[in-house]
Amino acid sequence: MICDEEFGRLKGIFMSYTYSAQLAELSVNGFQCPPSGSALIQRDAWRWVANPVSTQCFAPVGVRNPPRLLKATDPAVKCSCWGLSMHCSYEQSVSVFQGVQKSFPKARKIFGGYVANVSITPADGACTLVDRYGHFDLHPFLTGSLQSRISSLSAIP
């Protein structure tokens, strides 16, 4: 993991964020998007996708579901809408998906019914802190190419 003090310097080495204009709009009045504590890291991550996998599978909520973004009033929620939802493990990803599916029957249609494993590198973007469910957001750089680095694709039971 790259320390916070190195984050700004290293971010400048890589390309800008894919959604830099949207992130800049949110980064006002002391709010920062991606949030402080985000880091450029190397780790395996799991993301819900469709099969076959398309570029749309790696689009954030702000692109895939604009009404959800427009409904959000909290800047932190809006910021998250421009990140790619990821999980730290296959098990956590499946568990969260199954919980979502209980209250949202169209989950498979909207998110896909598969979990893709991908190796994230510091060149891919900034990762937020992991929450208690193993979830974090990846705010991608323009240089990122996650779809081409999927190492496994598993159906969600």
C-alpha cells in the first residue's frame, strides 16, 4: 500500500481519473473525492459482472444508473457513485450480492450474475477504505484496463 503522503505525488505520475470532471465538481467546501484515506494499492478484488463481460460491467453507477446519482444528496454517496464497487474476497462479494438479491429481485439482471476476480495495481486508480462488508470503491484512472485482466469468472450461487 502506498502511504497517504505519497498519494498526491504518485497520482500525478499516472493519468487523471476517468471521471475527473465529476470528481472535481464534488470536491468543494472541504469535501474530497476520492475521500481522504484512499490509496493506490495492489490487491486482488472481486466485482459483480455479466457473462459475457463487457466494458459496461466496469462502468460506475453514475454512468449505469444516473437516476440513483441524481437522487443522492450526500456528497459521499455521490462520490461513491463514480467509483467501481469491489470486494476484498469472493465470499464477501457473494454474501453481499445474495443479501441485495433478497430485497432487490432484479439484481442479476442489473448487476449480472457473476463475480470477476481482477488484480488491481496502483496504476488502476485510488481505492477507498474497506468497509465492514469487505466493500471498497476503486476510482479508476484513464490508464486502467481491468476488463482485460480478469483472472477468473464465477457464477454467483
